Amino acid sequence: MNVYDCLEKRGFIAGATNPHLRKALLQPISFYLGFDPTADSLHLGHLVGIMVMAWMKKFGHKTHALVGGATGRIGDPSGKSVERPFLEDAIITSNVQAIHKFLEKIFSRAAGEEKVVFLNNNDWLSQFSFIDFLRDVGKHFRMSTMLAKESVRLRLESEEGMSFTEFTYQMLQAYDFYYLSKHHGVTLQLGGTDQWGNITAGIELGRRLSAPPLYGLTFPLLTRSDGKKFGKSEGGAVWLSAERLSPYQFYQYLMGIPDADIPRMMALLTFMEMEEIQEIEHRMSLSDYIPNSAQKRLAEEVTRFVHGDDGLKIAQQVTATASPGSSASLDAKSLEVIAKDMPHEEIASSEILGQRFVDVASARGWVSSKSEAMRLIKNKGAYLNNIAIDDPFFIFDAGQLIDKTFFLISIGKKKKILVRLRF
């Protein structure tokens, strides 16, 4: 199968700049996808692009992963309503290194013999002086075309407007495409739908500088069935780095995906065969379907790809230990192991022992109010050490401690807190 057909079947293709791209992909080509170093970790939304790269790699195409050490100093205005705050150079450098390290690890788990080439555009863009860039590159851009780009037009029509710095971003990304074409034989750039303008700017620059034919392929942004973006949780972004978000918390986020979004998420974020995904979708409509079994399969597949077998094992272990009503053994040794992989707090014994659950839960911010804590107990949503709390006047005491040290609190189905007492 042509990789284009595979990507199209799974819902990856939002747009292509040339109707001949499918034919071009019959032979191995070199391609790239760029990442902004705005943080020291990528998030769940980036995983769609990573999966496109992984499929391309699996089909034998040469993969280039570019992290924008130079363009990160400017900030891509695409899809943004206000200008991004500038980051210090040292932070950008650190972020670039962290993202490169993560991508190296994740692509080591992706099929395909071709090794991934990792690049930083600061290596070539930093060699330009401002005057040289304007003379050698800027002269090939036309103001009317640049102003017509949707990302520019929308910002110019907004109250915020657009700075000259942001306006020139498309020139920098366009030059990246030309540079990679010239020095690495890259002929295809991948990007989200918000990157269409930047990609076509690179193709036009390549045409003006007599580069070989260049192509662009865009993939959809990761959105829910109601149109809202995926990738946000109570704590913020759903990070891919284990240092930012533990494998357990990542796994739990995926376990909470609504049924309506499961088939599409499986198609975009896993290597599962489409026939199996369609069968799971069918089973989900039957009366004997076991709730959350599809979520469990999705969480297993995606967590294994992002965090490896060890990360998945930890996530499953913590899930089993921290599940309300679970019969899993709770002891200090087990809880010490999982402490770093789930939310945990250290509390002075005087602040919790002898205190009512509703008072502690509201004071610590586990719930928004005492009345909410009362409702939680009434609805059988509060657990201590995996045992339901059924008394609205429940009081913590030392006899309930696990090995005289821990309390395991569950607030509803998703929120778990490991509490270590400080005496």
C-alpha cells in the first residue's frame, strides 16, 4: 500500500499542495516536520504529527525532525490571537535538547529501518546577517502574497495586530524548507492545518530559487467530536514527557476519553489495524459491551508508544493499586514505588488526624467546598485506601494509616491523591 493511501484511510490527510504527491510517494522520499521549542516537552496534540512521521518511516521514507532553535526565538503566529512572549536563549537551547532527546527515544520504538535525522534550524539561520537575509531571501517574497496568508490576515484584522517580527516568520520557515531541500534532499514538508501558509511559502521560495518540485501535506489538529481541542487536563497540557506528566497520569487521561472519540483516536494515535478499530466501534454499540474496555485498549497502545513497555507497566500497576474498591495490596513499599507517578502531598499529622474528611478535602482543594465533599460521600465517590467513605462525618485517625505513613484518597473516579503524613 502507498503510504498516502494508509494515511488517507486513517484520517490523517487534511490537505496536499500537489495532486501528484501520491504518485511521488511511490518511491522513497525525504520529508520533515518542524517542532517549536516553546516548552521542554511536546504535548498530546503533537502526537498526530509524530504518528504521521512514524507511518512515513515505516513505509521507508527518510525522516527529518526539525526543532526550531532559531524560529523559536520569534514565535509562529499561526493559530495565535496574540504574540507569544519571548523566551531567553538559554531556555530555548534547553528545550531544543529536551525535545530532541524525547524524539530520539520515541522514534526508536517506531518501525522502519531508516534512521531519523535530527536538526536545529539555528545551525543555518544564525549564520545570516539581517542585511544578507533581506537581500538573498527577502527579495523573493511579495507583500501581497504574504499579506494574503490567513494567519497574517486574521491577526491584522484583530485588535492585537501583528508585529513585524511575527510577520517575517513565514520567511524563516520557508527558508528552512529550501535549505533542507538543497542540503538534505527533502522534498516534502508535513504540518498541521494551521501550517498551510508557511508550507506554501516554502514551496514558492523553492520555485523561485530553482529547487526540485516541493510538496506539502497537512494533517488535522487533534479535536474532540464537539470540535474542541484535545490535550488539556485539570493540570494543564497533557505532556508527552514523563518528567512533566507521569505515565500513570497520561494513561488516566486516555482512560477518560469519551466513547464517541475512541475510534478516531485509535486511528490517529495507534498502529492498530483499521479492521480491528472498526470491530471495536461495532462492539461499543452492543448491549453487552464492557464499559471503558475500548478506552483501556487505547490507553495501553498510546502509553506504550510514548513511554515504552516500562512506562505502561508502571501506569497499569499504579492504576490497579489506586483503583477505588480494588483488592490490590496496599503497603508502604508499594506506595513508595508509585508515589512519583501519581499526585501526592505531604501533610503535617496535626492537619489531618482527628479532622473530618469534608473539612480536609475542602481546605486542601481536593473539592471546591464542604458541600461538594458531602455530595461526593453521598454519591459514593469518596474513598480512603480504596474503601468507600459512607459517613458524612468521617474522621481521619491513625488507625487508618497504611504502615503508619500513608493515606490513599480517591475523589471521584479519576482523581487520586497519595498523602504522606509528617509527624
